[in-house]
Amino acid sequence: MMRTMYATEVETKNASEKILRQCVDDIKAEIVKKRSENKSSYFARGTRGHLELKEEQTISAQDREKILEVLLS
């Protein structure tokens, strides 16, 4: 009975870890997509866009907080 309970607990933990990994991968993909959009926008704007691109790539504390909230939800 204890082995069954342990196996069930491990299975639940593995499922939770898998969901968390998928969430992290989704967030990473969104960040890459956004950066790619920003880069193409930079080339369309010329040299003036270089400074704007650097500002957009820097993740602010608020953005980090939002990402953590999404992951925790």
C-alpha cells in the first residue's frame, strides 16, 4: 500500500514538473518571438531604432513580475 502511495506521489510530482517545464518553454518562445519582432522593427526604423531596441530588450522588474505571476497561475 505504501509503495502504491509513493508511486502515485512521484507520478503527480512528475506531471507537475512537466507542466512547469512546458510553461517555461512557452514563455521562452514568446520572448524569442517578441525579440524577433523588435529586431525586424529595428531594421525598418534604421539607426534611430538601435537605441529603442536596446531599451525594449531589457526586461524590467515589472515584466519579470508579470512573467512570474503567469507561471504561478
